[in-house]
Amino acid sequence: MLDRSLCSLVIIVGIEIKNNPTTLTSLTILTTIMIFTSLSPNTEADDIFLALKILISPWLWVKGRAVKELENTFKQWLGVKYVFAFSSGRTCLYVILSSLGLSKNDEVLLQAYTCVAVPNSIIWAGAKPVYVDCEETIFNMSVEDLKKKITPKSKALIIQHTFGRPTKIDQLMAAAKENNLFVIEDCAHSLGAEYQEKKVGTFGDASFFSFGRDKVISSVFGGLLTTNNRELAEKIEARQNSFEYPSRLWVMRQLLHPPVMALVKLTYNFFYLGKIFLEVLKRLSIISRAVEPTEKEGGRPPFVLKKMPNGLALLALYQFQKLDRFNAHRRKIAKLYDKELKQLDIILPQEKKDSFRIYLRYPIQVNNPKMILRAAKKEGIELGDWYSSPIAPQGVNYEKVFYKLGSCPVAEKLSGQSLNLPTHIQIKEKDALRIIKFFRSANVKTPDILI
Ligand SMILES: Cc1ncc(COP(=O)(O)O)c(C=O)c1O
């Protein structure tokens, strides 16, 4: 019976393909293995195995020794005096800022072309975010615009190393010093990057790193903050002690993320199975979102005021051992893009001699990013769109985060031209060549540059 049904199905599909060749194209697309830029990019088979092992050991989920071990490992690796783990990078930033005793009239400078988690942390800490524009083609803060935006109310400066490219640390630090600003390095994209042969995260008065799902290494959620300032460290330690652990349910949802995402990716294009599966899991809140809807309105989700749980620290510790291999791989893939895409009408990131970039993603500028995103998807390539708005993701209420449209024209322009190519460990050379081939055949145009 089953044999006969299968036979009939094959015959029907065969006749359909013979009569209508576009069906074959559609079927090929529906079964092509997708290339992803996002969706748990750092997860390898052993990470899935570890997550499953922790999932079936609930006594490991919340409390344990892994958090201290992660903090100590990191302290040694970065060569700093104090390290504290929290439930996310935004928690770290919020804790640093709220330890500075800022008030409503105090201003904190940050760059536009950033994640909403950054201005939100300033708002949660009771201060006002003031946006500084980017440098053309760089994605990092403009020193000239910083100097214009500093006022007597400025108290702190957040410097971001976007996409793993160290910013102009010397010049930004000099401007900060002149104006007595507290400097925080946002190293969410740049774990392992170096500036003048020194690791980023060691220049500011404090810094933070993220282990979010799409970051350099990942424990789905989690972050570390570092400082050499004893007085600040004492305040932060007291704050860490006052926080509770996240609930068991929350930890379980994060631990489910690596195995579930592997399944989603495997079946993503298989007659839309993975895509549907992903949507259902999100709607049922079985897996978490990187940014909660309330954050787009300046709100603070409950997981922010939490310690890092043991289960996620175990994932982060395990991934930390892979850091050098991951970053070497990212650099190798970036080099291939450099070499093969330079003849095209695309603005590519330029390597700088004074810094060691880790290319969390390979950022390019085109003048028709939405069209390219759609065309690539049809070829089975999911490109990245960081950041498609000056305060990402799309849909942020600018008024609530104190952003005035038109105030950072370069960042706004960059966000209208940005695409990112994947460099993570799942991207083999043949995948990068598939992406390159796509760009060679696609209709990409060089965007205009603001003078
Ligand atoms: C530039 C930047 N800073 C800070 C953060 C916050 O990190 P986390 O997601 O760990 O809270 C993110 C990511 O969301 C980011 O992209």
C-alpha cells in the first residue's frame, strides 16, 4: 500500500517537473542546505552534546562552581584585576553605569549604529543617552563628532568596537580624559581583538563582553564585566551579591537553544519545516528572543537584574577554549572575501595595521541591501543585516531612547547600506565561495559616500 502511494507520488512529481521545469527550481530551493549568518552560529556538535548533558542534569542549571571559574579564567586571559559575570552584556553595562551614581541630568555618550541594549542600559541607570555619529565606512565612533557632543553634563563615554574592529581608542580616550569622562569599552563584538598589540577591554575604566547567541563565543545569554578600579569593583561585587539567579525555567529555555537551533537549521528549507518550527517555538516562548519587545520601548526585561547561572557559565567556559580557533577561522574567511570581492562595486572593510580585527561579521556597504538580502535568500543564503537602523533592531521607538532622526547622518546612511557576510565556524570555504559567486552574479552597486 505504502509502496504504491510512494510510486504514485514519484510519478506525479516526475510528470509535473517534465511539464513545468520551474517546479524543479522551486523544489531545489526548498531542499537546499541554507547558509546562515545568525541562528546559533557558534554551535558545534560538541556544544549541542554539552547543552543536552546539562539539560538532563538540573542540579547544574542554577548554582555551581562554573561562574567563579569563568571569572578567574577570564581575569588571567585578559590580565585585569576584577571580573564579574552577569546574565547578559546589557546587565554588565547597566551595573557599571548604575555604580557611577548618575542622575537624570547626566549624559552618557554612545555611538549611533548600535543595539538598543546600549542606550537602554543608560536609561535604566537613570541618565540620558547622547548619540555620537560614526565615521564614514568605519561603523565606529567619529572622534570629531564626539568632541562636538561633549557638554558640561557629560559623565561617561561608551566606545564600541563594532564587528570586532577596534575603534580609534587613543583619540577617543584622549578626548575623554580632557573632559574627565569615565570610559566604558563595549566589547560585545570584539572578544580577542587587539589595538596596538593590546587586547580590547583593557583600555577603558571598565569594559564588558557579551556571550549572546550571535557573539564571538556564545552561551545564548551571558556577559562579563571587567575593571582595574578597586572602588568600583567593590560596588559591583555588592551589586552582584544582591542579584538573584534567573529562574530554572529561564535557564532551561537557554539550554534548549543550541539543540533546537541545530534542528531548525537542518530543516529550515526542507519544505519550510524548520522555518515554521522556529516561529512556533518563538510564539510559545520555548526559546528566548535576543531582544524582548519591551526593550524596543526602552523597557527592562526581568532577566536583566540577574546573576549568570551555572549552566550557562559551563557553556561559556567550554566555548572559551575555542576562541582562538573561531577567530582565526573568521580572519581566514574575511581574507577570502577581501580577495574575491574587491573587483565588485561594494565597499569592503579595510584592514588597519594598528589593530587586530576578529571580524565577528564581515561588513559591506551596498546601495540596495534589501534587494540583495531577498535575492540571496532565494539562493539559499541568509545574509546578516546588522544594523539596518541606527538603533537596532528595526522597530525601536526612537523617542523612548532619546534618538532624534537626522542627528547622526552617517550612522543613518550606514544603516541604509549595511549587509554582513558570515565568517563563523560553520562557514566552510565552499560556503564562502557560494556567497562570493552570488555577489558576482547579483546586481550590486557602490553606494554614495557622504562627504
Ligand atoms: C554593540 C552591542 N553592545 C551591547 C550588546 C548587549 O549584549 P547582550 O546581548 O549580551 O546583552 C549588544 C548585543 O545585543 C551589542 O550588539
